[in-house]
Amino acid sequence: MAWGAEGRMVPHRTGRRLAELLPRGRYVEIPEAGTLVPMDNPAALAQELRRFIKEDA
């Protein structure tokens, strides 16, 4: 779960809980991002996606 560090619409605990429910689930906070992480900080999101793919490859 890539969660916006500045997101206020859905509590961070919800993201953490969703990550716990997924196989190999993880929770990461994306800095300088709110609810729309891909629009707010696409570079940081892409970096986390690359890290996730590399670790699970």
C-alpha cells in the first residue's frame, strides 16, 4: 500500500491494515503526497514500485 504521507481522507491505520491482509503486503508512506499519490509525487511512487518489483523478483 503506497499511502500519501499527507493524506487526510483515509486514516493511515487503514492502509497499514490493508497491507497486513495482502500476501506479501507492505505499507509505505510517500512523502509530499496526499490522497492522489500518483499525481502528487509520481517519482517517489515509481521508486517504491521499482523497489517492490526488484525485491519480489
